[in-house]
Amino acid sequence: MPNRLIPRKLAPGDTIGVISPAAPTVEPADAFEKGASLLETAGFRIRLLPHARNRQAYLAGSDADRLADLHAAFDDPDVRGILCSRGGYGCMRLLPGLDFERIRHNPKVFIGFSDVTALHIPFYQEAGLVGFYGPMLTSNLINGEPYSQRELFGLVTGKHTAPYTIPNRDTYHCLNPGIAEAPLIGGNLSLLAALCGTPHQPRTEGHLLFIEDWKEKYYSLDRQFQQLKLAGLFDGIAGLLLCDFSDTESGLEPEQDYPLTEQLRRLTGDLDVPVGYGFSVGHGEETATLPIGIRAAFNADSGALTLLEAPVS
């Protein structure tokens, strides 16, 4: 890993640049306006990059335009933080054109989740940038739940000082007891699997790995977990945090059905590290924010996850 880059904290009056590196926002029609109002109420200025509202089929504009906005947001000295509008699909298409030198020379708070996993992982592994796996402008940042907003803004402004135990809103299940300390890495299961076999395959050894996903079935969870195992992503990890798996259905007949907790236990039962399921991170209406690359303590018995370092300077 390169030297870690901890971005400067955001302060009232700072400008946050909004980009759309993946899919376009179609509904609600006033999502950008709602997001802008929320950021302004929180004390920030907002700048939509030129192509943030573009649409080209299932992408938010061409690859060249989306990549140009990403690079421009890092280059612009007036933009202090970068917030993705939403996920969907499209970030992997930008990987061949990423200029990591720009990111190294202009480390900034970078926020997003889901498909944005495909940017967080190489940003951290190739440039050392600590990224924020958290809510996005036109998705679960504007659903009216103060938890998501409070946790994001508290981390990126430095209000939540280390050590900071992230409050959990979900029911927690210990799948394998134990305590571990290590830097955080992870993201969306589908994207972690999709990055396997590429130059940006996640390098998880010595890390606390966190995983979340949305609208999966048991067989697809199984397939992707096997892919991570075969690719070595569980080798040498310090612990495993299973986060929000919203709208997951078993896909089984009623007489064969069993709870998601049991499915996750079956998929992780061979791991000899602390494992827990039920963290409020991901596609749910309420999501905490996890800083990738920041050292944390994980108590799998109680479900406590405590950041041991400040994610901003």
C-alpha cells in the first residue's frame, strides 16, 4: 500500500463538489435540489460538476464526461470535498483512465457507497486516499433520516473525535466471537467480487473487511462469497463485518426457507476470525459512514466498532 493520505476536514462554508460517476438520477425529479438544500442547511456550499445531471441510457453520461468531472473535482482548489450523487453502475468503466497522481496531489474527502466501491478501493490502494463509504446526495442522504446525515457530517468535519464508537441501528448477531484491531477496507459485495481478477483486486490482508449488498438471493450471495474466498480476499483478514443486506430474499420454497442470519453463518463458518452481522452500513434508509483505511477496533461479541484514529486532519 502507498503512504496513507488523510484528507483535510470540511468546515462551514466549504464547497462540496457533486459528481455522478455511475448511473443517472431519474427519481425523484427534485432529488438534486433536495440534496443541495440539505448540504446548505448543514453549512456547506454545493457545486454540481458540469455533467452531474447527464443521462446516457443507464449511465450518467459518457465515460469521458464522467471521468472529466471526477478529475476536475480533485483538481479544483475551491472544491474541498467530493460527494457522489448515486451509485447504480458505471464506476468500473472509469478505472482505465484514472489519474492517481491527481488524487495523490489533491487528497480530499470523497464520499459514496455501492457502485462507488469500484473507486474507493483503487483510490486507497493506488493513491493511499482514506475514503468515506457513506450516503450519497440523491439516495439515502435525502430520505429524511437524521442518523445518516449526522454520522456522515460528524466524521468529515472532525466532530466525531477518536476513539469513536459508531452507533448501530440494526439488530446485531455475533457469528464468531473475538476482538480485532486493523484498518477498515470493504464495500459492496457485488463490486468486491467484480474487482477480483483485475489490477484493482482488493488487497484485504491485515484489514477489517466490511461487506454489504442489496436485493440479492441466497444463491447469488453464495456465489459471490465463494468468489471472494477463491480469490483470497478472506486470507489474512483480521475480522469480518457483515453490514446491511437490504431486500435480500432467500429464493427458496417455503418448506426449505431459513433466515438470512443462518445463510451468512453458513457462508462464513470456516473463517477463524471475529465475524458479526448487523451493522447499519449500506443500502438501508439509515446508514453509518465507514472511513476506508482508518484503524478500528471490532468486538464481535458485543458488535462494537470503534474508530481508533481521526479520518480527517
